[in-house]
Amino acid sequence: MTRSIPTEATVVIIGGGVIGASIAFHLAQSGVEGVVLLERDELACGSTCKAAGGVRASFSNAANIEIGLRGLEIYSQFGQLYGQEIDFHRDGYLYLLSDPTDVEVFTESVALQNAHGVPSRMVDPEEAKRISPLIETGGMLAACWSPGDGKATPESVVMGYAAAARRHGATIIRNCAVIDIASTNGTITEVITEHGRITTHQVVCAAGAWSREIGDMLGVHIPVTPMRRQIAFTEPLAELPDHSPSLTIDFPSNFYFHPEGKGLLLGWSDPDETEGFNLRFELEDWLLGLGEIAAIRAPAILDYGISTGWAGLYEITPDRNQILDRSNDIDGLLIATGYSGHGFLMGPASGEIIRDLYHGITPRYDITDFRLDRFSDVALAAGETNIV
Ligand SMILES: Cc1cc2nc3c(=O)[nH]c(=O)nc-3n(C[C@H](O)[C@H](O)[C@H](O)COP(=O)(O)OP(=O)(O)OC[C@H]3O[C@@H](n4cnc5c(N)ncnc54)[C@H](O)[C@@H]3O)c2cc1C
């Protein structure tokens, strides 16, 4: 069924996840009239609603630390700012380390984080167990404790930003897929949707794992690869510890857990997972792999069955860092994507950055490392990645 949609827009944002919703709000709030957000399904239905909700400033580079701090600051007062409760809790992130190289890297990262005001510190295995009572410490060398980190509910953030964007005059259209983007002489002229054409000269790609397709519409290579990541929930535990971090992460395996209701949310990045849009929730091999790690790190978990779970997509770039940039090749194309597993916490700062790029203002964050053209750089060829 064809629906009526605006025929003109000052700027069209493609994607109604946390990134698109935040950008719509920040642009509309800054006075841009004619902001239109297009989401082909329902708001937050992509990777955002699949996220574990972790919000942290415990990163290994200065720009991400600042971006993470902004996420924590905004999410901690989201209810007052936007009238939408997001269940923000600041119970800390605990990274469990059993490789001497990781201990060195985390020790350096903690120094950098402290210099930016993040109250993280290295702790010994005994203290780690006091912080996260479900863990076993065999083989562990140390842990990194970042008590200021937390978690919140991703869909609520999207609803809050979308409502605030509407209050500032933005138009949010659901169930409307972008099928092409037209340009003339390197300038965007039209966004073509399943429900009609919108004349515009500005487009923001906030299409998450699907961003490469959006870039292809304009002949711009956006190197974002979809990769399935699964989460499972246990049955209620007989006894939940009276305190537990927002996230406990076994760093070498990337197995993580946090309390969710009366049970636990469990996550794990299966190293055998292959690229693609596979969204099937498949427990068998995944649970076997997760079980092997849990047997060492948190064996108490194995006493409980899995009640439910889901599969979502990480939107991965070659260096596991996001792209926040204006295209050099196509006039009017802004890009905010490729968060590689930490996009939820980056929603607030990403909205501010794209708003500033739109207005030609230098953002307050150093976004040099998030340029699109870095993927032709020598550093990347040498395999430099975002470790923490
Ligand atoms: C299992 C899992 C756990 C995670 N845990 C965390 C966490 O703890 N903390 C954290 O910070 N991050 C986490 N993430 C990552 C986080 O979910 C993502 O980085 C973030 O949600 C990306 O937001 P987005 O708005 O860019 O993408 P999305 O939420 O995927 O939004 C993109 C939207 O674009 C729409 N779209 C695509 N193509 C078109 C088109 N042609 N026309 C119109 N609309 C289109 C899609 O339908 C989608 O809704 C996790 C991810 C997964 C899968």
C-alpha cells in the first residue's frame, strides 16, 4: 500500500535505531526544519533492541572515552531531559584478565581513563570475586574494575529521542524503506522510498548493519560488515548475589553476563561466527562454546537452564571503530555507523557530532580516527584495532 510521505526534506536520516533517533533529535533541536527520519520497519527494531544495554567509558583511546562519558552523563539523566525512563543503573564493568599482554594493555588504558576522569582501576582476582561473586578466579591474573559504567534499556532511549525529535518538529516515518538515492554531479538530489520520492540535498546514513547498501546507492564504499551476536537468558537463579556489576566480561573469550530480572543475561562472541545477516537464534554450538568458558569462569551458571534469547547483528568495521564523517565524494552525505558492538552507548555523542558536522561546526570530540577514508591508511593495513 502506498502511503503519503513528505515530498521534500531539508535532511533525510536513514535508520530508526539509537543513532538515527539521536541524530533526528539533535538536528531538529538545533533549529533544522524539515528533518525526516525513515525507518523501514519499526523504531529500534534493528541492532538497538538486541543490545545488552551496556554503557561504558572504559575504552582504550581518548576519543571513545570522551564519547562513552557523554553516553553515561546523558543516560544518567535521560528521564529529566526527555521525559522517558530508561532504567539506567551504574553498577560498573568488570573485565577479567588471564593473559599478561591484556594486563599490560588494560593497565595503560586505566591510566588514560583516569586522566579523563574515569574512576577505573586494576584489581587482584580476590577483589574481583568480591565485586562479582559468581566468578571463579582460577587462571586469572588481574581484573579491571570500572565502577562508573552502567546499563540502560536501548528501546526506551530510542522512544525518548524520537518523541523529543517530534516535539522539535521532526517527521518520523516507520515502515518506509529507502530503495535508492539519486545524485547529480556528486550532489544528492532525491531519496527514493517504497512509498515515493523525497527531494533533498542532505542524507544521513544511520542504517547500522545495512549501511553498506546505503553507500552503494551512491557509489560510496562504507565498509560495514554484519556479524551475528547472540544473547541468552537463564531461568531464575535460586539466589542472586546481592550485588553484581552491570557487566562482568571474561576478556579473552568475550563471555559476559549481568543480572536480568531474577536470572542472568549471558553473551558470548563465537569466534566461528561468519559474516552475514543471519538472525536465527541457534543455541546448540553457541551454548556448548559458552558452557566451556562458563565452566571455568562462572560454573554456578551451569546449574540453570536457558529460558529464552535472541540473535542480533554487530555492524563491524575493519578496525572495530565507528565511522562518523561527511563523505568527500558525495555532497550532502553524512555517515554515522559501524559501531562494532558499542553503538548504544554512543547514541548521545553521535547525535551531537552529526549535528555539528551538518552545521559545519568542529565537534567537541576528536573524530579524526573515525574518518571514512582511514580504511585506506597504512595503520589499518598493519592491523591496528580498538582493543578494549
Ligand atoms: C547481542 C548484541 C549486544 C550488544 N550490546 C551492546 C551493549 O551492551 N552496549 C552498546 O553500546 N552496544 C551494544 N550492541 C551494539 C548496538 O546494539 C549497536 O551498535 C547499535 O544499536 C547501533 O545502532 P544503529 O542505530 O546504528 O543501528 P540499528 O539499531 O540497527 O538501526 C539501523 C536501522 O536502519 C534501518 N534500515 C536499514 N536499511 C534501511 C533502509 N534501506 N531504509 C530504511 N531503514 C533502513 C534498520 O531497519 C534499523 O532499524 C550490541 C549489539 C548486539 C547485536
